[in-house]
Amino acid sequence: MTDKPSLRPRTSDPPLIPAADRYLLRLYVSGGTERSTRAIENLRHVCERHLDGRYDLEVIDIYQHPEAARAAQIVAAPTLVKATPAPLRRIIGDLSDQHKVLHALNLTSLPTPPDVIG
């Protein structure tokens, strides 16, 4: 009698995530400046906390790869580009406003601001 292979995935196998559900993020930085370092740390924190392995992050130094910055039409650094899933989004700055970053990544919605009484 032969053993039949198990149809259940092994617990050691990582879960397969459809490409459509993965985030492709490109963070354009300007060397090792304080703002660039802070942007990298802030983005990694958001990704680890909210994307749980569903992302690919490329950090691109515009000083080392100016052609990549030109091709992506980057005019300021740091700049985060969410290439996928659509729609494409850009965020400029050190990404310290986590609420705005989550909104730009379509991970939450911004509440409607209260009416201003004047």
C-alpha cells in the first residue's frame, strides 16, 4: 500500500499571497539624511503593522540612482510611490503622519472633517 500525499499545506510553507493583493512600494530618499532615515523607519513600521508581509519595498537613493528618480518624475525626497495596487499614489515627506500614510495606501479612510463655524 502506498502513502497518498497530503493535500494540506505544510505549516512551514509561507502562505501564497495573490499578486493583486501585494503592495509594491518605492521610497525615494536623498542619502542618509535625517528625514530620509525617519521616512524609512516610519514606512517600515506601517508595513510591519498593517500589511503583514503583503508588500515589497524598494528604497531608492536618488543620489546613487538619479536616472530612477527622473524616470519616476521625483521632484522631492523623501517620496513614497505606491505602484500597486491601483491607483498609483505619491506621498512626499518623512511619513510621520501615520493617518495620512494609511489613507494614501487605502488602508483606512479619513473621517469627514467637522463643519467650521465662523
